[in-house]
Amino acid sequence: MFEPMREEDGMGAIDSFGAHGALHVDGATYSIFRLGAIGGAYRLPYSLKILLENLLRHEDRRLVTAQQIASLVNWQPHATQQPEIQFTPARVLMQDFTGVPCVVDLVAMRDAMIRLGGDPKRINPLIPSELVIDHSVIADVFGSSDAFAANAALEFERNAERYQLLRWAQHAFTDFQVVPPDTGICHQVNLEYLARVVFTRQGPDAMMAYPDTLVGTDSHTPMVNGLGVLGWGVGGIEAEAAMLGQPTSMLIPQVLGLKLTGELPSGSTATDLVLTVAELLRRVGVVGKFVEFYGPGVAKVPLANRATLGNMSPEYGATCAIFPIDPETLSYLRLTGRSEHQIRLIEAYAKEQGLWHDPARELAYSQTPWIPPDRPRAEVRPVTRAAGGSPSGYCPDRPPGCAASLHTPRRRSGYRWRETVRAARTTPGRAPRPLRWAPSRALPDPSRQPVFDRSVWQAWADSGWLSTA
């Protein structure tokens, strides 16, 4: 339920468009900037609505002005020259290689503050910053039951000084969280635990709720786009600037809408879908653009496949490849242990702000390419291994009368795979055979695979690694 917020209840931000209001969920009240109060916002794509809310919330007439907000509301989908805006992410995600220099700079600023006679504790990240230690492990030991423990021990031995610094920083700085080593890759941790979808943070007068957004120091940060979270990869300097409260300057992007209908045919895999989309978007040209998936077929795409499509953004040059919030999003949040209150907040906020996916609604997009349903499978078939033994992407230009197959026994993760590539059949009138993977023994049942266990996070808090002693 939405109600207008009184002027004296405001968060201290300038509200030139009268969008400030309150959202009530489970008896809790959240301060929001309502997009429905802005005429013309309803036609904007999902990703631009997130940017619009960001500008409304950060309007200060200095860095973020009413003119920037009006430019975004009046966005012209086909314009090649767009105005500049200032985007302030909700948080920063780092991995250890690029995150350690940022921490060292913060430490240097604290030393400078001490020399100037000030309070060093005033030097902190101005927005929540999260560092996942995942880039330092080396597989020295493999093929044995103690491989994980041996590699973890070697990792700690090699990186002891760096890890001591990060452990100290986690307790010394506010709004700075470190995920310990040997936990998982940063994108997995981000998707399963760190991503909020709707971010909450205490404001000057009330608890605020707003879309979760981020910049990350890894090119595959858009993996979290599959969860409806807007984010992309940046360099270490840009990430550090964001940590210190400096907004990211960007041009309002063109947004390409890829409409999904139906569902994947029997025998097709997530790899088939991802490589088909990548081939299409490379041909269309999406460098520097946002990509959005919409349409009735979105409901048929599992969140794991959505995350894979987002992860591939750097491969076809898009800044992001985002899915809207829908029931599949909420199902994944329940699967990974988010609280029911958080899930209800996400659903209520998304529906209030027009961020909930409506399969029948057509929004304004710069381009709307599509994949013909009768397209020959051979045109987008992935070629998994070339004669030299290395991956070779896909082969979109193989002549229709040509057939090629390659059988290469490989051992991957304890399974012997026979990789077969067929570009087309030579038999006239017969469709090409889909790519098939033949394991030498039965594959494990996916339904029996362990999902993310949130108890491990509590174990970190109880461990010596996280202790302040």
C-alpha cells in the first residue's frame, strides 16, 4: 500500500518531482521514491526505471539535477546521442586482486588523517562494499580426497600478509564486508547471498527501500542481472571512487529488448540458448548498450539460465543483460534462504514501482531483434572442441550440405565425456541433430545436489578467522 509522505518525514533529499512516499510491508514502513508519480516513467524499460529511481533519490542540484531526471524521463529510444547522468550504485563488489589496492588506499588515507591530527575512524567507505576472496587459489593438489584442504592450506600460507590486512580491514572499517577464502567465486556468492534485489538502509529519518544496484571489479559482474539486479563491471579506480561516494558518470544508454516466447524444445540445453543469444546479439551490435529480456517466455527460463545469459554480457559487448523481477525470482530467493519478509518486500516494492514483469506489456526499446523459430539449428550450433583440442566458440557459417564430427574422449570432474559436434546431416530433408553429451556413467540427479547452505555464513562469524582478537 502506498501513501504520500509528509514533507517533514523526508529523507533530506531534494524532491523536485514530488515522488517521495512510504511503503508498508508486514507492519514496517519504508521510505521510497515512487516512479508512478513521474509522468512518462511507465513507458521506460525495466533498467531505465532503476536508473530513474536512482536519480530521484540522489537529487542534490549539484551532481544530480532535475534536468538529468527530466532527460531520462523523456528518453528517446532511437537517439544516438544521449545526455549524461550520474549513477550512484547501492554497493560495490570486489574480488581480492583488485580489492586489496582499494583497501591499501583507505589505510593510507587513515595514516594521512592521523598526521593531520584528525580522527582516522572518519575514513570509511561511504557505500556498502563487499570483497570476496576467490582469485588466489591454485590447484596444486588434485585427484585426492584431501585436495581441497591441501590447496586451502597452501593458499593461506602464500597469502598470509594479504589476508591479515583484509581481516583487519573488515573490523576496522564500517560498511566493509569480507567473504573468507575457499568459499566460492564472487559471482556465485553475490547471486546466492549478497544480492538483496531491494536494498534497505537506514536514512536520516526513516528506513529506505530502493533497487539493489552495484558496480563490480570483474567483467562478469552482470551475472547477477539474472536476479533483476542492475550491475556491471568496472575498473579498480572506478570502484574505489564509488566506495568514496563519487557517482559514476554515464550516458543514458540505448536499451535493446529481446522478446522471449514459448520454451526451449526438448533436447536443448542452457548452452544452446546462451550461444544462440550471443550469436544474435553479436550480429546486431550491442556494445555499450543495455539488453533486457521480456515477454511470455521469460517465465520458462530458470534463474540459473538467466544468470548464465547475464554472465555472457562481456562476450557480446553489452553493459548488462537483465531480467525483470517475477515469480521465478522469488522462488530462487526462497531456495537460497532469504527471509520471507525480504521476499514480500521485494514483491511489494516491484509491483508498486512498475518493476514487476508483465508478459503482455510492450515497453519502449531502441531495438527488438528476435530469433526465428524455424532457424536451422546448425546455424547457431556450438563447436565445443576444434582439431587442436581447444574451444572454438560457435560456427555460424558452415555450409548447409557439409557435415563434420569429432569424437574426443576427455575426463572432466570424474566423468568421461564423448564430445560430438555435428554441423548438419548430409541426408536431404532431415534436420540437423542437436549437440549431445554422452557421459560414460549416469549423471547425478540435480534435485539431490546440495543448495547453498546459509549456516556456513554463521560458521564464519564463529570462526577464528573472523574474530577480532
